[in-house]
Amino acid sequence: MIDVKNVASEFSKYIEFDSNKKGIKVGVAMSGGVDSSTVAYLLKQQGYDIFGVTMKTFKDEDSDAKKVCDDLGIEHYVLDVRDEFKEKVMDYFVNEYMNGRTPNPCMVCNRHIKFGKMLDFILSKGASFMATGHYTKLKNGLLSVGDDSNKDQVYFLSQIQKDRLSKILFPVGDLEKPKLRELAKQIGVRVYSKKDSQEICFVDDGKLKEFLIENTKGKAEKPGNIVDKNGKILGKHKGFSFYTIGQRKGLGISSEEPLYVLAFDKDNNNIIVGENEDLFKDELTATRLNLFSVPTLESLDNLECFAKTRSRDVLHKCVLKKNGDKFQVKFIDNKVRAITPGQGIVFYNNDGNVIAGGFIEA
């Protein structure tokens, strides 16, 4: 399948055949992109007995996944998850925006759909593992950041149930994306140059407003006031669902200083704006924590660790204080900009292992 002689020596460990892997059945989650397609090539070369699975979510699945499977001579399944995807991901997405929060659909999809229903399907086919193209590592059974500093994908995986990790493989966690593309080209993956998918798979780029209007039957279009911190009316908005914390452009107001969205006053249908310095906070409230390296929520009380409030964020040193089933997160060395309710917050230790992942409430 792969002409080993033509593959650079730096990639040799990825294409080495291992007789100990022969016969171990693995289902590869295949989107049709370069990451998962390369994983399929590598695992087959290494000796695994593999098959591909593509999810049908809100539209027809990508035909490239089937073509890659045909290239490899392996079976390809299509798993119809449209009903579950609409309920768990798309409806959640719309409801969060309608309630003044900015959702993180990838986190929810990973928990319920990809590493929920899809993993169950793969195991039902007799596989021992499910493999994906995430740039992530597993260290001692725990999620850990991969070697690509531009792709902290454990942030999006931090809602996976811990007991599922033993059934998951992340074969390319120690590769950076440019190197993976180079490897894919050398081993003959047909989609080696294919562009990455868009950020929200079910919303066309730049079409969030239209999506929300269509999926709320126009209820998202509820005009209100844009006000400053003192309640002074500065302008009108077209529906607070169309805005997010930290937004500057598209507000339609004029001021001597740049103004940014600070918060939503849902009760009065107002958007509160202020200056950039007003976006920096030294604490937040986290909820719905999913645990990895600690046994109980009580284990997190008074814990010092590091946190990210978005995937491309830097690590912020913090301390957690338990308050019922929620946590107050106090940032120690610096304030954090544009903390956004609805988004994920992920806690890490010094080694990049995930301690827990949750959602920002306030």
C-alpha cells in the first residue's frame, strides 16, 4: 500500500509494521479530511485491521472518506446521527445564543455524538478501539496536549467521559499539521492538500445571523438598546443573539473610544458596552465540570492549576474554590480578557494533562 522506500526517515516510526498489532480491530472516525484519512493509512500500514466510519449529521456525508476507504480496500460505514445531532448540538447551539451565551458546539458534539454514539457503534462492530485524527495525546490514560502548539484540541475533547478514553487512539498527537500534510503526500493520501473544515460545521462562514433567524423562526430578531455601563442608550441592536462578548465591529454606534460588548442584560433586552479595559476580569464561575485526573469535585477545592477559556488562549494560573456544584475560578497572576459565558474552560496541570473541563457560567 505504502512505498516505504519513498517515505522520509523522519516518518519511519509511523509506517513501521508491527506484527503485534495484526488482527486488532480499529474503527477510524473519518470526516474525509487529511487528518483522519492519514490516520487510516498509517494504522493499516502498522498492521491493524481497520474500517472507516463517517457520521451523517445535518447534510450528506463527505464522499472523500468513502474514496479513501476504497483506496485502502477497507470497509466504510455511514452512521446516521441526524436526529441526535440536531437535538444535542444544533438545538443546544441555538438555545445558548437565545439565552445570551456563546455556545461551544464541538465540546457537546464530542461528548454525545462523536465519542458517544459513534464510539458505541464502532465497538458494536467488534473493534477494540476508535481512532481519530485529533492532535492530542493520552498519557497514563489522561488527555494531554499534542505537540502542535497551534492546535490544542484537548480543549474541545474535555467533555469526553473519562472511562471512554481507554477505547480511543490518537495516532498523530506528536505531529504538527504541516508535517502531517507532508507525510500524507509522501504516503499517497488523496486528500493531502484538502483545506481544513470550517469552524462550525453546520453554519456557513459569515452566516450565523441567517442561521439563527431561520432556526428560531425569526425570534432571534428582537431589537433592543445598546447601553453603556451607566445605562445610557448609545444605539440599537438587532437581537442580542447576534453578538458575543468582546465584539467591537458591527455595533453601529459611534464613540470617541472604541467600545466592546461587555455583557447581555437579557431581562431588559440590552447589550452593555464599554472600553477594552472593562473586558479584563480576575475571576469567573465554572459549572458542569467533567473530571479526569481527580476522583471527585471536592478534590478540586483550593486546587492551584492552569486554565484556558478558549482553545487558542494561553495558560492562566488560577485557584479553584468549590461553591456547591460550581466553582469560583480566581486568576492569580493576571486578568483574563473577554470571559464568555457558554464557552468552555479547561484546567491543566504543569505537564499539559487535563485535570477537568467545564463551562463558563459567568
